[in-house]
Amino acid sequence: MISPKIYIARPQVCGTCVHYRQHYVLSEGGRLEPLWYGHCHVPHHGRYPQPDGTCPHWEAYREEPARPR
């Protein structure tokens, strides 16, 4: 099954939150493909939001600086 790629355009949605965990499926070619599904990792929140959903627990994802080798 081929699904179209969907891009998140709004900045403060579950898919861009530090608490959101994206779900993946292993394709026939051995690649991990993202599903339009995930879960919120806020303790006792117990939600399974869509990546473009919103909630009051949203926090920006902070990228850590690259470590020198």
C-alpha cells in the first residue's frame, strides 16, 4: 500500500512536540515508514493523537547541539 506523504505546516501541533512519539511500520524493502499515528508521552495523559492535533501540553522540540568527534 502506498500512502501519500503528508507534511505538517502548522508549528504547534503534536507532530512537532517534544512529548510526541511517532509510530512506524517496516516496509517490504526493510525501511521504516512513518504512520499518520503516534502517542503522547506526557505522564497520565493517555492520548493517541494525530500528528496535526493539538493539546495544552505542547512543548517545542529542542535539538541538542552536535557533539564533537
